[in-house]
Amino acid sequence: MRLILRELFLNRSLFNFMGSYMDKAYKLIRSGRVFEGGAHLRDILARQRAAMDFYSWEAFARLEAVRHPIKEIMHLCPMTSRSFHKPRGYAGDAVMIDHIYGLGDAKFAPHPATLEGQVYFATMNSASIRAVRFRRDILAKLIDETVKKAGDGQARILSIAAGHLREAELSQAIREKRVGELIAFDQDAESLAVVNHDYAGLNIHPIQGTVRQLIGGKAKYSGLDLVYAAGLFDYLEQPVGKRLVEKMFDMVRPGGKIMIANFTHDIPDAGYMEALMDWWLIYRSPEQVIDLFSGLPQERIGKLEAFYDPDQNIIFATVSKLA
Ligand SMILES: C[S@@+](CC[C@H](N)C(=O)[O-])C[C@H]1O[C@@H](n2cnc3c(N)ncnc32)[C@H](O)[C@@H]1O
């Protein structure tokens, strides 16, 4: 905190200058040009984030940006506001992610003809949010491919940090009960209760547990066909991420596959997410993502593949184990 205050003191005039750019976004929104104002806001926050060192940026985000009147407007968006206030103690909970998918609490979304509704629409159509929807599609395809390969009723799959496991609704194999077992593993009991309710009778088993338990061996799995984690590595420091990748690889059978997804570095929405959603993720370059796999026994790796969503906001990496 002392460091942040020091940066605030040193950068006072720069921060005032940035505030004037935020004024422009505010005026655009107030005049009814909500989508344009939202895009302008994301753009200027991205530029400032890129131009500043981390401490100056953090000081601006935590102490200045949140005092600008545009914060109250952007917090009319229930997703932005939920991330900022963190009713479950962390940003990015499954209820918040449901807004992105148009499920769950999204049914309470504000009416499109109101200012609230327009702010919501603007937020829901940014590049990072589109990427999260794309990620859900990828997960469902991966599940379907795994079931096709293993045969009906055979595939055993683990989703780490499953949230509400919304990919279940897009997977034909899950809907047709052709998955042998899908373990939905997450720290959040409330989210798992939703999985239990919404996907009962589909061979899905919610299990409460943490990454720490997986790494420490208190939660153990083996012989799985697929282990994946989406929306988790963005919260893990590199050494923890590497340990988890090693554990994931141990859990799959020969011929099985692991997959992780991570937001890429310098995505255009990072400034908005940090300053107005108080959502501080760990962004990774392709090299940092590949480095997560560097501790694996190279002689047992079949194939390592990496690809992006169309906006290049999320990088996906899969590794198969030699049969
Ligand atoms: C952004 S959501 C992703 C949910 C889902 N995988 C998706 O793609 O929609 C992040 C999830 O990670 C879980 N999570 C975060 N840290 C965790 C940890 N250390 N151990 C277990 N779960 C964790 C949270 O409870 C939350 O449900």
C-alpha cells in the first residue's frame, strides 16, 4: 500500500491527464453512445496500462480509476459489479461467468432499452468475453472427441475448476449420457450444488477440492482419458501451474490428453478488468504457456498443440501421452 501511495503522489499530474480521457468515455455514454463509450473506455485503459510500469498502473487502477464517475455507470453491468464486489471472496465465480454464457443469473439481465441494459450489452460483447464463450465451445468439442475415441460409456474425464460446468450443455456426448464419468472438481461448494442440480443423471460427479489438494496428493485420480482446466491457470503462479500440469499428466492413461487455457498477455480488456472489475489475472505469453509443460517427461509426450480463439485473447494448449 505504501508503494501504491508513493506512485499516486509521484504521478498525480499524469493521473489527472488520464482522468480527462475517462471523462470523454463518460460523456459518450451519458449522451447515449453507450457501446462507443464502453469501447473508448477499454481502449484508453489498455493504452495506459501498456504505457505504465506495474506499480504506477496499480496505483491508478486502485486509487484513481475507481473514483471516476464512470465506475458507477459501468457497475450497472451486473457482471462488472459482481467481479468488483466478490460476494464469494474471489472474482470470476461461476455466477459471474454465467452472464458471459447467457445462463443462470443472466436471466435477470437488465432490459436492453435501459442504460443498464446497454452497458451490459457493451460489456458482454468485448473481445475477452467472446473468447470465454469460444473456450466453452472448445471444451464441449474436446469432451465429444474424447468420448468418440474411448467409445460410448468408457471415457473418464476430469474438469479442474469446473465452475458450473456449462460446457456440459454443448456436449452431445454428455446430453446423450455417453460419457462414462465426468468429475467436476472445484473449490466452490455453491457452484458444485448448481452442477448437481442442473446436470443430474448425466454421469457427472461434483467433487469439492482445491488445486493445493491435487498438487499435494490429497485428491488423487488416475487412468483418465482427459483432464482439463479452463479459467484456472489465469490464477496460478508459474511454479504452481507447472506442478499442476505435471499432476494432470500423471492422471491420464497412455493415449490420454490434458488441456489448459490461459488469457494471453496484453489483451485489450485487461485494463478494464483490473481497474473497474478489480479482476487481476495472470496473463501468459505463448512461451510462458509452453514453459508450463517443460517439467513433463519429454519421452512420454505424444503431441503438444497450441491454438488461439479468433481474437487471440485465450491460448489453448493440449498435450497427449504416448500410448
Ligand atoms: C473463471 S471460473 C471457470 C469455470 C469454468 N471452468 C468455465 O470455464 O466456465 C474459475 C473457477 O475456478 C475455481 N478455482 C479457483 N481457484 C481454485 C483452486 N485453487 N482450487 C479449485 N478451484 C479453484 C473457482 O471456484 C471457479 O469456479
